[in-house]
Amino acid sequence: MPRIFIYVGLIALLCLLIPPAVIARVRATPNPNLPIHIIQDMDFQSKFKTQAVNPLFADRRTIRPPVQNAVARGETYVDGLLYEGVTDGAWTQTLPPQVPLTVATLKRGQERFNIYCSVCHGETGNGDGLVNKRAMELVANTNGPVNGTVWVTAKNLVHDETVTVQPVGQIFSSITHGIRNMAGYGSQIPVEDRWAIAAYVKTLQRSQNARPSDVPAGTTLAEAK
Amino acid sequence: MVQSRPASFLRTSQAVSRFLFPRWTNAILPFVLVVGAVAPLYAVMFVAYGFSPKTLEAGYMPHQPVPYSHATHAGKLGMDCRYCHNSVEQASFAAVPATQTCMNCHTQIHKDSPKLAKVRASYETGMPIEWVKVHKLGDYAYFNHAAHVNRGVGCVECHGRVDQMEEVYRVAPLSMGWCLECHREPVDRLRPVSQVTNLAWDQKKEMTREQREQLQKTFNIHPNENCSTCHR
């Protein structure tokens, strides 16, 4: 047999290893290009899904922002107690009737507080959230604040007396509209959840300022645990 | 080979009929048979492996208009997924947040950073930032986020360790076969609802199989394999 046939045969065999090697590499490396979509089926339909681009509008949004001054059903905001935390011209001391004061509400408040508030205020409310810490680092940078960062330490919600004296309605209002450097969370958190958070902040203030006298009489430490 | 042909090879048809394969070609015959048998197998393997969604669809990592790092926000700063994707528990989609959500912090932190120029522009003009969708399903598939996260399917099951990604990429193939893997055998993918956004938490380490089976009972999970479950 002429040698050339043997060599060509061996090289052809080796070449067969190239496609699997290429595929293995493609599998292992992230790729910024749009995936090759071999079988199209009906994967790409001429319809607009949530948050997709719509070239017909100037802002290219598929979801249309509401027309100015439009009022959606159920969003009249006329209930001053529920939406502003105000009753008889003063901050309410109690929760509105739509949000009952139950353990479930407080648990919900705890969960929501840990999602939205603890990033700055910390999980116990004492102001040691990780974002707050990071911002303080950026401000304290030796060559000046990084990228023009300005930051006022997040409030200690449980020990700062300007906060602890606030009625629940005022805390609700601060969450909704923001206060000083804090942005309002009215658009980000549903109204019932904001009340649950406000109630939980009051709970935190109570638990973080517990005194020996709070322990029921006759209870030993071991029992309390 | 050429040497064995008669000189009159090109001139008479009679000469062609006398052409014989040289004797050494007999040795090739077994190889031809082997190649004939293996070649279709190779082709099938090539298509199955190379055209699989795990090859073509997974690993998609588009560059985003703003170099937002999930590793910094969700990882280092420990922010919950729902701080930004706050529709996930009520809606079928986990919304990409409004620019306002970015500006909750970035009116103050890194407020002059050139990386945030597009965020500031969006905040001032009201024009949305055009984030690139990473996890795209076929348009005939109606996946519902709320139905999954409210019954103990963690974000990490489909999205991977986003809290460790500088740039988000598609971990899962998002193919129908891949969906069905879990719809047929959901037990190992279930966790308590309180741990749904905790990407580092692994139910296979933290819970026993019995506990997960109990979860399935508690949540009343009987995943459907009917076409109409996802295709409408």
C-alpha cells in the first residue's frame, strides 16, 4: 500500500477529533454573540412581550407609561390613612384597618425589611447595612471620595431618638416618600408591605431596647430561651 | 496504481475493462466497512452534541449597555434579588428594574462615575435603558416566575450563581427537555420559600430527601407535563 494513503487516512482520523473539541470549547466558554438558532420553530413571533422593545414608540417601550393624570382602578389614593399614614391631621399611631396587626403581618414586614431596608439600615435596624458600609469606605478613600460619592450614614432606626419617637404613620410616610437622602420606596413596594415594614420597624425598636423588666416575672433565663 | 494500467488505457474501452484494483486494496476493505458503520454514528453524535441547546443556547453572555455587576450588588453587598426584580412574586416575569431603583443609591454613591452615564441620562430624560435580555424562551412558552418562586423553586435552579457573575450569562439550556427534567422529578429542586433568593443555599446539603418530599406535599406540587401547561 502506498504510504501516502496511510498518512492521509491517519490525518483524516485526527481531523475528526476537531469538531468535538470545538464543541467542547463552545460549551465551556460564555459567548457574547446571539446564539445560533438552527431550528426556528415559532420561537421568534411578531408580538411584543413584557418589557420588550417596541420601535413604534419614541421611547421604544412596549409597556406604555400611563397617560398623565390617569387614575388606575383601585389607585385613587383618597384614603389618607392608608396611603399617607395621616388621621385627623396627625400621624397615625396604629395600623390602618386594611393591614391587621398580626404575627403574619410582622413576619411579612421582617421579610420585606430584610429585602429593601437592611441593605443600608442593617437587619437589626442599627444602620450597619453592607451598602452603608461600602459607601462609608468610598467616602473615606484616601484620595478623596470615589466618583464623587457623598453619603450620610444610614439612620440607626432603633437607637436614634429622632426615629424611635416617631409614630408608625410617620415611619410609613418616610418609607413611601423618602426622607432627606433616602429615596422613596412608594413605587417599589406595595402599600400593604410598606405598612408591614413600618410595623416591623416599631417591633425592632422594641426588641432592640429590651430591658430586664420586659422579662415576665418568675421567668428564668433558661426558660426564656 | 498508474504503473499497473496498460498504456492503451485511455484509447480503447477494452483496456478499461481490463483495469483491476491492485492487490493491496484488499487490505482496505475492512476499514471501508468500519468507516461505513462509524460514519453515521459520528454524524448523529455530532448533531446531538453540537446542535444541542446546551452547546448553542447556554453560555450566552451579551454585553449590557451599562457594566452592571451582579457579583458586586447581589454578591458583595448581599442585596436580595427582589430589591430590584420586585415583580417576581406576583407576576409571570421578573421585571428589570426602573432606573429609579438604580438611583435610590446612585444619586449619592459613585454619582459621577462614567460607568453610570447612561443611567443618569435615563434618569434625566425618562428614556429607558435598553438592557439586553439574557434568558429568552421560545415565544410560545409561557413561563410563570411567581408560580415557581412562591412554591420553593430557587432562582439558582435556572439562573445559576448570578451573585458570582460580573456579567450575567445563561447557565441553563432553557430547552423543553431541560424544563421537563424538573417537571418529572421536582423533589431535588425544592427549598423553603424563605431560601428562594439565597443563591448559595443548597437544598441537597441542607435538607434530607424526606424533608424535600415533605415540602412537595406541603406546597401541593404536582408538576404537569401537559402541552397546555406551558404552551397556550
